[in-house]
Amino acid sequence: MDLDGPSGRPAAPAGGAQRGGSGIPGGRRKQRVSMADVARLAGVSSQTVSRVANGHPGVVGATREQVLAAMRELGYRPNSAARALRYGQFNTIGVILFNLASTGNSRTVEAIATHAAAEGYAITLIPIDVPTQDNVLGAFTRMGELAVDAVIVIIEIHLLDAGTVTLPPGVHVVVVDSDAGDRYSVVDTDQAEGARLAVRHLLDLGHRTVWHITGPETSFASQRRAEAWRQVLKEAGRPVPPPLHGDWSAESGYAAGLALAADPACTAVFASNDQMALGLLRALHEGGRAVPGDVSVVGFDDIPDAACFVPPLTTVHQDFAEVGRRCVQGVLRQIRDGGDWRPGTELVPTRLVVRESTAPPRG
Amino acid sequence: MDLDGPSGRPAAPAGGAQRGGSGIPGGRRKQRVSMADVARLAGVSSQTVSRVANGHPGVVGATREQVLAAMRELGYRPNSAARALRYGQFNTIGVILFNLASTGNSRTVEAIATHAAAEGYAITLIPIDVPTQDNVLGAFTRMGELAVDAVIVIIEIHLLDAGTVTLPPGVHVVVVDSDAGDRYSVVDTDQAEGARLAVRHLLDLGHRTVWHITGPETSFASQRRAEAWRQVLKEAGRPVPPPLHGDWSAESGYAAGLALAADPACTAVFASNDQMALGLLRALHEGGRAVPGDVSVVGFDDIPDAACFVPPLTTVHQDFAEVGRRCVQGVLRQIRDGGDWRPGTELVPTRLVVRESTAPPRG
DNA sequence: CTGGGTAATGTTTACGTTAACTTATGCTGC
DNA sequence: GCAGCATAAGTTAACGTAAACATTACCCAG
């Protein structure tokens, strides 16, 4: 493939827009084609082109065909900026999130993107590398300047409350993973119920009590799971061992596991996510404690890999896709109903997936 | 918090825009405030407001302060649609991808989003649930209508070539994970080198040959890793065992592993990703084959969990963040240089991370 | 064969922003 | 005291689209 000299611009501005096997042009004409261009070629007014483009009635067949032909020939695409300017909305939903790397977040975002696309909305991503107050505020400010009609926030909302953040009026918000249901529309997995399922399962197997490895303290999900764990134990009149603190990573689960493996009294552990459960399994294995023979382990999330841990992990299944779906539903409802919405929390149910990492205690 | 009746719209359109502790307003005024509004309040022309907003010179201090005050009072935000219309570009990069759930993709996207943000670009996500020809073409069409200046494609490009896809002129493309370096700007991990590192490591330990579990056939990454595996064995004059085929999932690695565990001749396996290596480890464990005592295992990706597998996995580290960074660099270069770029492939190096799943063969 | 209506198409305007140009103001230097 | 000029501000126009309004052309009833 030959390219023109270093001075740039291919010489031929017009003519064959098609190129090679693929129709994706590597070159560009500076100016996109507008409705006026199409109108000129088709010999009609640009308004007629607009009507054809939007499928409005009142254009006779022959004219429509002519316009469509002209569109094809010129490769016309509507200019969404002009459209947005005209209509006052962008058909775009912003997503602010910390850490796309965690399984849950990326699955949620994927579901959001899919469902938003189905409704004709695009997704604009604003990642926050370090969840400091400043960064979050910065993201919100940026979001305010961006072309979005609504924002889905997948981050601890308390990071926002401490500062004064303003989104432009007309921008709606739905929050994931937060207890701010009194001020926002919140969608979340039913963390507490999931944790209760996990702990009760272990108690039902006959374990006297259940140890717990938490997630980071700043996480509401982690907080709620820990609360539910404590509550179930208390209600059952069981002793509540001191919780061990992790940070969601397998590494932190391993560190916590080293301590637990050394304690023969520990026969059942509920890890606040599957990654930490993985680390825990490793620590128990290295400590010579059989799972589930000596120690039973339950995780949270049901990541796809969990079925292939050694042994396959009993865990609480989270329906991230459903969370994403409801987020989109939520913001669209807000957009469409204007301001007539109320704050509240929607909980997505969980279910326990029993595999081979849990069993009754020995003896 | 009381809301007005079902008929909607809060009665008070003006007044306290501030609300509760957070400044994020749940309500909205239908009309965003424009430069004209700010200009009216500040008693200047809207052009002066524009100059202040963009930090242009030629505005005297007092006037500037007045305008800034008016902006603050009204909560003015520039309208990016109008800006985009004016400038003819959107400051947005589209990302087309299949499956955000895979570790590599989500990490790459995260890096893309971070670096794009640093350059003042936002990211618009177009996910493809099922990578059929139609869906990919649909995504491209949608992308054409969206407000993007460039597109990063994280998907097998051959899906595009078979059909006629047109992106509007002026939209630049960078492709990840493809061999289309003759037509596009391609950024990718150096798959072949990574695979060579893995296989050579096993041979260097003294293994006679190395088995291989591939990814899906449609994946170029998988194809290239398999080719490199075969090539290294051939160059070393070793027998090339028939490859086993997986689909990236741990489950598929487990299935392949069941076959390998039954074959006492197999002492070293290179799995095309870490998930499949995980499944393999489980199968070997269940089959009573010690790792690394009886069988050595190497993965690919170096996902964070790999360090906590049982045993910790020796694997090829991929620098997804760097891939994302270079993608952004690539599209920005294309945008800024106009059409003066050439197709080509940029490879990001890998490195072998040796942990505890590999050792010399017994005896 | 003409008035009233309707269907098809054209013209104008506004959306919010900003480049390019124009006007107003104050100041320097001869 | 005024030409000449810098500086600060305002005015106009255009980006691409589509609603609202205006204009045709045509058909049919009377």
C-alpha cells in the first residue's frame, strides 16, 4: 500500500471513498457530508432530507428514493452534535466508576452498555484511578461538562457527599453499591441477604460459628456483608470471632488465611468475595488444613473461575447483569418522566451456589 | 423528603438549586443555562463570556470577575454539543469490543479510558454481546452515527473484512489483537514472544516436550501463541503433541486437563491463558498429579489471582495498561496528524513471571 | 372551471458556541 | 489638539439539524 509523501494529505480529495477489501477508510475528507450536501445532489431541500432521514411522513416514494440514493453515494451520516444541540439531549449515559478491573464492576458495566445500546443510548466511561475525594469530584465536574443525560455512579457515594458537587440540572443519577437510598435512586445486590445465606448455610452444616474475611472498610458492600454475618451469628447465639480485614485481593485473603490456618478452632470461613476465598484456599492448603474436611469456605460473587478452584467454591451468586439492567432502567425512567421520580433502593436477589468447599465439621 | 404530586414537575423552577448535603440536584430546570444567560446577568455580550470561559486574552480583570461570578451563580456549564458542532470534533474515542468480562479486555479498556481522560477525551463504549458479522457491522454503523473522532477496535478484525463497513471519513481506527497491520494501526501484546518465553522456560527446565491448551480458534492471540509454541518445539527438535482446544474459560481448561492428567507422558503444559491454567490445575489435582512435581504448568496473562493459585502460577505477564496507553497514543496521533499515518503493528513486550507451578521433571 | 382543501416540498429560524470582523474607548506622541 | 494606535468590548455569521411556518401543485366537489 502506497501512501503519499511526508507532506501529508492524499492528493485526491474526491472519488473512490472505498478502499481495499474493507470499507473502513483510513483517509479522511476534512468535511463530513451534511444534509445540505445530500439535498444538493438529490435536488431537494435539506428539510426533505431531514424528513427522509427521520422517517417522517409526507415524502413521496420517488423523492425518498432519490434522497436515499444521494445519501448512499455521499456516505451521509447524521451529525449527532447538531442533533444533540437541536434536541437538547445527547442520548448518552455517563458511568463513573472506580476500578474496572474487579469482576463485578466490569460485568455490571457490560450489562449497562448492552442495555443502554438497546435503548439507543451510548455509554461514556469516566474511570477514577484512585478514589480520593478530589478525583471523584474531578470526575463529576468533567461529567458535568460532558454530553450526558444521566450518570450512573458505581462508587461509594459518601466520597461525593463530603464535597460540594454540582451536576447540571437535567442530569439524573443512579447509584450502585451505596446506602444513599434516601437521596438517590440506588440499585444494588442484596448484600445482606447474600451474606445471611452464606453464614446460615455453614451453621446449618453444623459448624459452631463462622469466621469472616471482610473487604475494604470503605466499601458499603463489604460493610453490609459483615453486618449480616455478625447479625446471623448473634441471632443464633453463637460466638462472633473477630473479623479479619482484606481488600478484595486474593493476596489479602491469603494473608488472612495464614492466620486462620493456624487456629484449629476455625472450621468455617465466609470470605467477602471469591478472590479472597481463593487466597484463603491457598493458605489453608499450605497450612495442611483440608477443605472441606477441616475447614469449610464460602465466597461471594460467583465469578466464573470459582467452579474451578481447588476445591470448587461454594459461593453467593450475584446477578451483575441484572444490576446493570436495572441501572439503565432507572436512569431512563428518570429521563423520560422528567423530574418525577423518588429516591429509593432496589435490591437484586442473590442465591447460594453450593459446590465442594463446604461440608459438616469433622466429628 | 417530600415530592410534589404525581402530575410531576416541582412547582418552584428557580431559587435554591442547592439541595441537602450533596450538591447533586435531583431535580432539573428544563433549560440549561447558556452563555447568553450568563452574559445577560453579567451585563456583557456572550462573546465576552466565551472569551472568559476559554481563557482567551483581552478581557479586563473586573469584567472577567463579573462574568465568573455570573457563571457561578447560574451554575453555567459549557454545552459540549454546541462546541462539538462548532469545532467539528467531539473529543471522544469510541471503543468497540466483545466481552468486557475477560480480564485482558477490561484492563485494556480501563487504561484506554484513563489515558484518554488525561488527554481530554472521553470514551464511548460499544459492546458486542455475540461477535457475529451482523453485530459487528451494526456496532460499526452505530459508531458511525455516534459522536466519535476515532475508534479503537478490540475484536478480531477479520469479522469486519468480510462485510462492507464504512466509517465516516475523518474517523480513525486502531485495532487491538489482530494481524491486520497492513491496513490498520495495530497495537498488541507480543503474543509470539510471550509464548516462546513460556515454552523455552519449560524446555530449559529439562522437559522433553510441552503440551498446549489453546484458546478459541477465532482468536488471533490464541493462534499466534499456538504457532509460537509449535515453532519453538520444532526448532528444538522436540515432538509436537496434539494441541488441546479450550475457549479461555477455566471450565474448558479443566476439560482439557482431565485428558492430560490421564497421560503419564505429559510433564509440562502451556495453557494459553491463566483461567484455563486454573482449570488444568484442578484437573491435575483431582487426577492425583502433583504440580510441579509430576507436571509443570505455565499460563498466560498474569492475572492478579494467579499468584494465589495452588500452587502459585508461573505465567507470562501481559502489560494491558501499556496496550491501552499505546492505543490512545495511536488514535490521537492519527487525529492530530490528519491523514498522515501509516498502517503498522506495535508490539508490547511481555515477561515471564516464574512462580511455583514449574520445576524440572522428576528423575 | 373554479374555490377549498390536502399532500408534498421549500424557507426560515433557533439550538449554543466561537472565529472573524467591527466598533468604541483611552492613550501616546508630535 | 488630533492622527494613529493599542486595547476591550460588541456584532455577525456559521456549524448541521429539525420544528414551525410558508408555499406550491394538484384533485375533486359544486
